[in-house]
Amino acid sequence: MQRKVIRAALIATSLLCLSQQKVQAQTITIGDRVWYDVNRDGRQDSGEPGVSNVTVKLFADANGDNVADNATPTATATTDANGMYAFNNVTAGMYFVQFPIPVPAGYTGYTTQGAAGVPQDQWSACNVNTGKTGTHNFTATYLYKDAGLLKNAEISGTVYDDNNAGTPDGTVFPNVGVTLQKDGVYASANTTDASGNYTFSNLVPGNYTVVLSVGGGYNNVGSTDATPLDGSTNVTVGNSNVSGVNFGLNYKPTATNDNLNNQTPGTVATVSNILSNDSDPNGGTLSKDSLSLVAPSGATGITTDAQGDVTGFTVPNQGTWALNSSTGAVTFTPQSGFTANPTPINYTVTDNAKLTSNAATITVDYNTLVTLSGTVYNDINGGTIDGIPTNAINALNALLVNGAGNVVATVPVNTSGQYKFTNVTPGDYSIILSTTAGTVGQAAPAASLPSGWANTAEGITTAGDGTANGSFAITISSTSISNADFGIEQLPTPTSNTAAAQHNPGGTNSATVPATEFGGTDPDGGTLTSLRIITFPFGITSITINNVTYTAANFPADGVSIPTNAQGQPTQNIAVDPSSAGPSKVRIRFKITDNAGKESSDAAILDLPFLGIIKGNVFNDVDAMNGNDMVDGSGINKPSGQQLYAYLLNSAGLIIDTATVTATGSFTFNKAAENTTYTAVISTTNAAIGSSNPSVALPSNWVNTGEQVGGVTGN
């Protein structure tokens, strides 16, 4: 109505001018309106507002080329509050109207010029690029030079990798597809830029929906409307841009299965902090109080926390599960008599973006109790564990020891050499053979055997574990073991001996040590394989073994081992050089080894007596020691033609050596032992070794004048 009134006024003015035509040139009015084309259809629709304070210019164009004849406009007008303008009192002629370029502030362009199907009095006459109308030959008032302005309304926002839900924020998320719908119909599509931003431009007022295209496992966690998890936001566009239509995306956290193995049947089992192996792929933090058990079908006594997370329940006929929301620990308490494995349960964890993980499984495995047994053998040959079962005269115990070194179980070895542990929980242990029983729960005693016994091998194979120390490690699974065996044996015993006396070779000469003088026994009935001379023998200068000569300077610190026959007699030659040329004793200390490779604990002694030489003379002592108190004179052996014999008697008066006096009157005894008192006798009687004390007998008319030893005075 307002427009019609304004136009009527302009026409009236024109008519008034025509009535004066006779006295001046014809003048006209050119103009109309600048308006905001809200719906961008090129038509002045009812309710679309005029735009005020727009400067409009009229340029003369006499040749009609749509280029101004000069830079100075013929007229200038400014739109009023309703967007109306008019160039009044304009001389009729060729003109075009220039609307401002650039467009007025707050607008982005002009609407379609001469839109199809729109009447001239409702269209926009303005070129969208130049702001000009076409050149027109105005011969009368013309009120159809309108211009429609446009506003390019926008919807914009940002997509975030949002770890905390609520208002979308966090790290920007590029390359996310965003779709725009208008009134439920697809309108446009876009993709977020490197900064996570998107924009939909050139939008007409109306109702829109921005929809996020989520993929790659991401989930909607936030938006700017009341339904933040559906990935879409409804937006009403009016005459201005709509910004901040933001979205938050996030991965779900990942929960990982937890397994607790090797539990003792019938005991409480606790899985410590099930959250420890869970993760948030977005780098967010997972909280223990966001854990929730999943109660299985049929569970009773279900408990929840303030957030509604399940913290416990009971599975009938099995036991109770409980979650500690402070530590993340989950405990299974079996009901009385239940020793099997409980049915695994599930749990989830929710992150700060309110996304809940996959369901992970908690499994508790209880061990199957098994039997562990073995045999102790009198293993006389070493090597493989075998022989006759024994308990070493009721002196042995088998102890089962845990990794902490404490006794788990202890049993005596029976008279058949056997032992057995029952109801053993699978795990890593040691088995010890000891003369001490030990106490369950206390530190295990050391492995030990009765005196005179030694370990030969132990283990679950016949070869043993290679240490032969009375203890071995064993891993027990779900299968019973019956061959955790030990091999032991009694140590061999070397035999001490004093060999028959032999002649001292004297000088640097050596005497052979008879092999038969060595020996020993094996109480288990085994055989002997070697002996070891443990120290350099006493009373010698050197010892030669298998053609290798040793002195005190080069004798090995650990002795010399020599192979023997089954009786412990050496099979290599042994010879010694006594350090004394006279009567002496050589002492050899040795140990013996049996066919189980075990050496005697004690050493034996072999004494080798060497005999000295006693020499003397029989003199025809004509002065009967009267001249110098010495036995002297010329040697004689057959006084009055009767042969003289010399005898060496021991303390028992038995002859141990004899000698026939030589022509020079000399005689020699070769069987004198060291540190022994003897009696020397001469007689014409020829007596045998071993006979009793012979009488001193000389030919008639001969008498004894004296006896002496060395250079001392005779008697």
C-alpha cells in the first residue's frame, strides 16, 4: 500500500510537469526501490524489507552503449527507510541507473537481474556484476528501476577429536565429511579443512540439518544441540550467518582380556587392576571408577555404584565376584567346596567422552592338584639313576620347596626307597633329599645324607640334572609325576697296609712299590676304578708314576690319580727313591674311587719299610783289647779250620738274617729295619732264619776277646 501511495505522488508530480510543457522542456521521475531479496528468487515478495541509505546514481548515456557519457552523474539519490529512491525533475532522455559496487555493507551481491517469470514491477533491474541497469530512453516517468540485494548466509563449525564429551573441543579433526540437508532433503556436502573447519555458504533462510559422516571406528560424542550423540544438528538460518555448529568425535576405549592362572583350588583369587592393560586410542585417560562388570544371566546379589556401574554379583554354585572401583582389582571368592574354574565374566570401561569399550573377559584358572613321587636308588655305578631302592637305613626325607625357599611338604622316604607328595599345586619347585625333615612354611634345610653316603644323580630323567647335589628344580603342570628320582651310594673305603720290608736300593735308586700293597672295598658291591695319591709321600726324594717322576717341588697340589683294577690295585708302575740310604720307612697317603665316580672320604696309609745293612768283622785279636781297648787284629773266618757264621737276632731272640763270615773276617746283614734293636751273634753252628737264639760257639782253644760297634771302645 505504501508503494502505491508513493508512486501516485510521483505520477501526480509528472502530470503537473506536463501541464507546464508549453513553457519548458519535459521533466520526468526515474526510480523505485532497493530491497533485500531474502529468499533469493529475484522477486520483491511481501515482507521482504527495503534497504535504507543506499546511494543510487543516474548517468546519461546518449549513445546507449551502457557507458556513462561522463563521470559526473546526472542525479544522485539515497534510499529512504523503505528502500525507496527517486530522481525527480530529470530531463527525458537516455540514461542508466548505477547501484553501488561494491554492494552495501552487510550484503554480498545483487539478486538475479530480470528473473524469469517475474513481472517487471517486481523484478530486479540491476546487473549482478556491474550494478548497472540497462540504458533506457526515458520519455516519461519510470518507476521500475529496482535492485535486489542478497546476503550469503552461512552455516559453519569445527569438528574435534573430543576426549571429554560435553561441549565439543579438543584436537581439530581434518578430512571429515559433512552433509547439509534443507527441510530433510540433501542440499550440499563439504569436508573439514586442516583446521577441522567446514562452511556451507549462500544459504537462504530456512531450516537446515548438518549431518556428520562418521567412519573409521569413530563415534559421535558431542554437538551443539540437545542430542549430542546422533551426529546431526538442526540449524535455522535467518538473515545472518550461523557459526559454531561444532561436533566432537572419539574412538571407543579398548578393554583387553585379563587372565589369572595357577591359582590354588578353593582359595580367593584376585586379578589386580584390570584397567592396567586397557587403553584409550585417543590418548585420553581411563579411570578405575568407570569400570563396570557385566552381570551374567542368572547372577544374583548384583551391586552397583553411584554411576550405575556393576561392582559385584554372585554366580550360583560357583562364588562371588567383586570389583574394587578404587584399585581396579577384581576378586573371585569361591563358595565352600567349589574347586573348579569359574565361568569367565566380562567387563567394560567408559572413557571421559562417555564412550563404552568392548566387553573384555576375566578368566580365573585354578590348578588341578597332582601327585609328585619318586624313588631313591642305591646307585652303585653312577651314570644313569638306577640300582636297588634304599632309604639309607631309614635316615632320609624328601622335601618339596617353593620358589621362596620354604618347605611346602615333607615326607620320609620309606624302606622301599619311595616317597610321595599328594595334592600338589602345579608350579615351580625344588625337591631336596635330606636327613632333616624340615618344617612346612619354614626355610628348607640343606640337602644331606648319612655319613659315608654320596649323591650320584637326581632328576626326572635317568641322566639326572647334572649336578649330583641332592636337590633339583622341577616344574609341575597339570599331570602327575612319578619319576622324580635320586641316586645315592655308599663311599668306597681304602685299605691301610704295611708292606713287607724290602732292601733299600740306596743312592738315587728307586724301589718298586708292589701294586698288591694297595686296595680298598666298595660297601655297595661296586668295583674300584682308581686311586689318588693325595700328598707327596713321606720319606722319599722322588716318586715315579707311569714313568713320570715327581719331587716335592712339582708334585700336583691335588695329587696324582692312577687307574686301578676292580680291587683298587694300580695298573701303572709306581716306584719310590727313599731319602735315607739306611733302614727307613716310606708312607703313601691315598684315596680310592669307585665305578660310580665317588671318592672315599677318608685316606688310607701304605707304609713301605726299607731294610738297612749291618756290616761287621771277626778279628784274631791277639792282644785281647789289652793294648788300645779296641777290637782289632787280622781278619779270620775259620779258626782252627771251622767256619764261622754271623746271625742277626730280633728282640724275641729269633734269627732274621744270617751271613757266612768271609775269608777276610767280614760279614753283612741286609735285613735291618730302622729304629730296631738287634743282637749280633757269631757261631760255628749253621742255623736257619727264624730259628731260636743260637748258642755262641767257637772251636776249642778259642775264646771271645771283645765286641764293639763303630769306633767306640769294645766290651
